[in-house]
Amino acid sequence: MVIDTQGNKIKRLSLTPVHEGLKQGIRKDGRKYSVRDDRSRFFYPNEWEIFINKVKSEKRIVFETLIQTGARIEESLNIKPRDFDWERNNLTLRVTKIKARKGEKVGKARTLPVSSQFIRKVKAHIKENNIKDDSFLFPVTKQAVYQMMRRNLKSAGIKDAWNFGLHNIRKTQGNWLKALEIPADEICLRLGHDFNTYLKHYGSPNIFDRRDKLLMVKILGDVYGFK
């Protein structure tokens, strides 16, 4: 079993090297897919700013939701306005990953804090697009978001851009929160991880310098009281 750059599981088929770190295969339906050797890449804060500024302003909100929440793309695409607690700046992810190995029949909902800055952007998005309380915040497909990410990564000139998939935005938030000294148990609750997964996927906070951390706070806003 292999996992493509969008996080989809695919039965192992023959893969052809495209360049260092990236291989390409063809699904049974004839569609091409890519597989990375290294799935641990994350955004440095300056890289994120370069990337997000390349995205058209009206399209940024879906990527800002991923970096602000650390949610999986499938979780984000199921968010509705009714899932927000506007007074407490909380968001409940109601459609989450089902962990079959742990005997789950349905995914467990997660409620997490978000920044007031993000709340304002979401409210503006809802108003501008006349989104009803029980409608999806982002009526778009995972494939469309992935392709948008690929185009803008290329436009931004991000180093080894082929190493990025949508899931790497989630890894980015986890690494940033660790660097900003948010307790491991809180990061696990936020991302829906167990502690072993946390240890496996998130690196040393010392890889970031003071400028990185200041920029992280600017991007993430006042969630967890960051100033």
C-alpha cells in the first residue's frame, strides 16, 4: 500500500521516478498520481507567507482554515457555519477520521479553539458568499484544493515543492505549536493524534529561530493567547 501526495491510500503498483524524492504511477482508471519518498516536509513561516500571498484573495480561506485548525482536508471540507461557537471562538469538527484499528465506527468530533482573526475572516467569507448555516463552508473538492495548492507552490518558487501535499499543512501547524511550547497533550487533542503519532511526526522545536516564532504568532493569531 502506498499513499499519494493527496493522502489517498493506493494499492502498490509500479512507480516511475520523476526526479529525486518523487515517483509517479497510474491508477487502474488511467489517472496519474504522485508518491513522495519524504512526507515529513512542513512550511517554514516565511514560506507559508510567500505561498498564501500567491493564492487569490477569495480562495485563501480554505488554506487558512487548514493552517489555523490543523484539520485534515476531509474534515475541513465538511465544516458548516453552525459548527462555530462565535462567542467563544471555538470550532467543532463533526466529520473526522474513522480509526478502524481502534474499533471506531464513526469519527470522534473534536472541538478546538481558533483565533479571533480567523473568526473574522470566516464571518466575512460567509457573508460575501451568502452561505446558509447548514451549508458547507467550502463547496469544493479535495482534488480542486490540491491542484490549487500545486499551482501556487510552483508560482511561489518554494524549494522542493513536490514534497508538499495538503496533509503537510497539518504537519506545519503541529510543528509550529510545538515550537511555540503548546503542551503535547493539547496538540494531540487538537489534531486527533495519539502520543506515539505525535512523537513520530513532529520534530525538534529548536529548528526554528526567534524570527520564525514571531512570524508563526503573526500567522496563527491570538489562539492560545499568542501575542
